[in-house]
Amino acid sequence: MMVRAKETQNNYLTEFELKFSKTGVTGPSWLSEIRKAAIQKFAELDFPTTRQEDWKYTNISAIANAAFQLAAGLGIGVDLEPARQYLYGGEDAARLVFVDGQFSKALSSEKAEGHSVRIGSLAEFIRSAETPIETQLARTADYGNNAFTALNTAFLADGAFVEIAAGALVEAPIYLVHISTGGPLETVAHPRNLILAGHHSQATIVEQYIGLGASRYFTNAVTEIITGDGAVLDHSKLQQESDAAFHIASLHVRQGRGSTFRSNSIALGGVLVRNDINVVLDGEGAECQLDGLYIENGAQHVDNHTLIDHARPHGSSRETYKGILDGKSTGVFNGSIVVRKDAQKTDARQSNKNLLLSRDAEINTKPQLEILADDVKCSHGATIGHIDQEAIFYMRSRGIDQTTARSLMMYAFCNEIIERIKPAEIQVLISKAVFARITGGQGLSEDL
């Protein structure tokens, strides 16, 4: 395994030299320096193994041993019509679509509300001298201790850029859609998203990852979010990769004074999934809410690692993650809350609840607190259980069949997460996706 993993690492290093060795060919000099530093760090770190505590229950040897090719350009000529069913919000929605890591102008709609929002291809904005990208890109996502973040940063080429002006109230959601076309070749894409929310702005971002077909590919995504003082940002991520796909993603958030950040992470697809969410409450009185839902079957493996770092006083955070596991699927939840020495009056609560539907399903859960301040309110907990058979019996006695009763119980379990999603149109589309997953594709009844 180690020999093949080293070969894979060398392939990435060689591919990097071929693509980015000449400064200025694929971007400005400042970006070239970031890429070089990131590839050097990737070479030092190498792929993580189960001997490392943060990867103890997640074996990524299938990724480390595979010879993935850069997806960019390989999907040219692929029929993208099936992808249109995943383009939510209507024709007039503000939407950025990326196919195999490359911006698709044909599928995108760069409309935004007035002059309060600038959105578009990250590659295009990097070439522009009128954006603050140089001072923000790769500054929040630390690639110093994460090989996959370092790899994404080294191959940083395109993705979504969203800048919300100070004081702007953006009512319509902004969609960031990443589509993998699949095909005979095993490919890798490194999507990058940068979202800047100005002081006292309000907006909703929906980040989607979609797989067409059932082929094996690798998505290695990084999203950076910076919220200004008093900003309110809702961020929903809907992951619907193919059942054979690998999905490694990290979300890095830095919050300003009095800002509010709400995250909803929904994981439905992929054979091996890892989500890292790191939020730093870097301003006094900042508020954070992390909600997550993962539904697994077969041999799926989903690993959620979260870190909420209370760096300033009077901050509050709420975190609720729920999982439903069936078949021989496995899951991991590792949620850390850190309260710094000066972060007095912090209020933090964390919960992880899991529903196991089969004897072979397995979950490893580890909520944890690190409190360095002395005037705080903090709590955490985890539960693992099975479907309430008495409730099933009650519904069956009222004429509901076994399959429908189980589906309703599972949906009720998920609903605590779903009902918090904003706005309503996003809640509806996620409700349909979740119910379809629970019922094996039957969809959501109009009566629910």
C-alpha cells in the first residue's frame, strides 16, 4: 500500500511541475508562490493514514492508491442535459456551474441583485486587478496540516467567487454547482470557492456537488468564507456524488464581530466521504450554528470532522449532527469545541445522534470540549439507537404499511435538521432529496 501511495504522490508532484512550473503561465506571481508552497507541504505531509488520530477510522488508501487524472477538459462533449434537473432556483437564479472543475458559462447565470453582489469564475477574478482576492485567497484555509487542502491549493485553478457588499440584503439564494460527468477515465477535480460577506450584509449560499452516472472519480474541494462584522450568512451544502465517488471537502470560516454563520451539511452520495468544517469565531459576540445530516447504505463511509474555535468573548455556538446508517455502512463524527482563555461568557452546545438500521452498520462518535476559560456554558453529547418498534407497531395498527412507517420514522428523525434550513425553497429541495434517499427514489409525498 505504501509503495503505491508514494507512486500516486509522485504522480501529483510530476503533474504539478508540468502544469504550474512556469510562473505567470496560469496566473499571477503571488498565486504561483502559494501553489509552490502548497505542493511542498503536500510532499511533506503525504496522504494521511489510520495511524493518525484524525484519520483513525477513515482509510483513504483507495484514493492514495489510485491514478486519477485531472478532470479539467476531459468532459468536453459530454451531454450535460441530465444536469439541468439539479439546477434549482429557476432560470433567473444567480448560479455558477462548474463541470469537471471548469466554469460552464452555458449553464451559469451570473445575475445578482443590483450592484450589491459580484459573482463569477474564480479564475476570471484572479486575472482582474479590481478584487481583493490576493489578500483573501488561501488565507483562511490552512494547508499546513492537511494534505488534501494542500493538494487543492497546489492545483488551484478555478471555482466560485462571491463578494457581497457591505450592508447588502440579498434575498435570493446564490447557487454554486459542481458537476462531475464521470466516464471511462478515473478523474480528480479540485474545486475552490471563496465567499466574502461584507459588514452587516445578509445572504444565502447553496453549494452543490453532483455526480452524473455511476463512475469512480475524486472530488477534492475547499471553500473559504469570511464574514464581516454584523454579517449574517446561511450556507447549505448538498452532496449528491455518484455512489462510487470519493468526496473530500473542507470548509473554513472566519467570523467578524457580531456576525452570524449558519451551516447545513447534507451528505447523501459517495462511497467514501470526508467533510472537515473549521469555524473561528474571531470577533466578540459572534454566533455560529452547524447542522449536519448523513444518510448511508451499502458500503458507504462518511466522516464528519468539525472544529468550532471560540477565540473571542460572548460568542455562542450550536451544533447538531444526525446520521442514518444501513447495510454495512460506517460513519464517523468528531466534533471539537475549543474555548480560548480570553473567550469568557461563551455559550456552546453540541449533539450527535445516530440511527442504525442494520446490525452491520457502525458509527464512531467523539464529541469533545477543550475549555481554557472559566466563565462559560458548554455541553456535548452523543446517542446511538434503532428505530422505535413501538412507534412502528402503532402506525401499522393504523393501517400504515411497514415500509412507509419506517420511512416516516426516518424522515421525522431528519426533520429537526431540515426544518432549520433557510430559505423555504432550499428546505423543499433538500427535503425531496433526503426523502428520495430514504425511500429508495420514491420521492416526497405532496402530503408531507
